[in-house]
Amino acid sequence: MPSRTSPAAGEPGSLADAEAEVARAEAVAAAARARAVELRRQAQGARTPAPAKRRRRLPRPSWEPVAYGAALLLIAALVGASGSMWWQHRLAVQQRQRTAEFAAAARRAVIDLMSIDFTTAPQGVQRVIDDSTGQLKNRYAASAQSVIQAIQDGKVVTKASVTAAGVESMSRGSAVVLVAARTERHNAQDPHDQAATWRMTVTLDEVGGRPKMSGVEFMR
């Protein structure tokens, strides 16, 4: 009778051990996969740049108010300069006008003073009085009759002309004018004409807005 073969010693234990080993291997693999997933996530997180902190940006200054203010200042400066130039021009024009008025008044006063005609002596003397003011007017008016009589008696005729006149100085209501004049005199006692040149300083004062002679100084 053949003998029965017995199972090898330890067979059932070897199967259980194998199954346990497989379970441990699977657990290790699962842990490895989990670790790999965690490392991958960390790596991706490391590659992703952290959001930069937003810098606080100071507001930029607006240049519009500054430019507008500068434009206003420029306009004001231009207007001020124009106004100043206009005012200076106006003063210069007024100065020239007053100078011309005083020079013309001095010319007229000298011609009236030195032009003599015995046929119109009263009218000539009166013109001198009308063109004068102050003490000069008073003195001339006081001696008017004797002057008229002397002119008429001598049958004097004198023609006067002004060759130059220039304002030496001028103030608010007066002026000093230098005048150069020439006269040609004829009278009954001397048939020859007598020519003469004169230089004089004429002082003028405004009376009622009109320049009048207040002094005469002959420089000949």
C-alpha cells in the first residue's frame, strides 16, 4: 500500500506570510504615492511666485492747476508791463505837449513884447498886458500910457521874429524858456533900419490853463 505523502512542514505559514508581505508592500506603496503627491504639491507651490505686496503709490501731483496758475501769472505780468508802457508813453506824450505849449507861448509873448507899431500902439501894449501875469503885468500896466506916448511920438516901428525857443525847465504849472529873437527897428529920427539880435529868459506861469509871461530877463 503506497504511503501517503504529508504536506511539507510549514506550508500554511508560508502563504500567510506572503499575504502579509503583500499588504505591507501595498501600504508602503500607498504611503510613497501620498508622499510623492505632497512633494509635487509643495514643488508647484514653490514655483508659483508669491503675490507681490502692493506698494502704496503716492498720488501724482496734478500739473493742471500749476500750469493754470503759471498762465495767470504770465498774463498778469504781460498786462502789468503793457499798462506800465502805456502809462509811460502817455506821460511822455503829455510832457511833449506841455513843452510845445510853453515854447509857443514864449514865442508869442516875445513877439508881442518886441513888435512895436506907433499906428497901433494901444492895441500892442494891451496884448502884452493880456499875455502877462503877476508883477510883470502890474508894472507894464502901470506904465502903459507913457509907453504908448513914447512910441507914438517917435513913430517907432519894430518888427520882431523869434529864431529859436527851447524849454530850459518845467514844473507842474510853470516853465523857463530860452528865446533867441531878432528885431528890425525904424523910426522917424533915424531913416536907417536898426537890426539887433536878442537872447532872453522868459518865465511862464499857467493862469486858467493858459501859459502867461511872468518875467523877462535879457541876456544880451
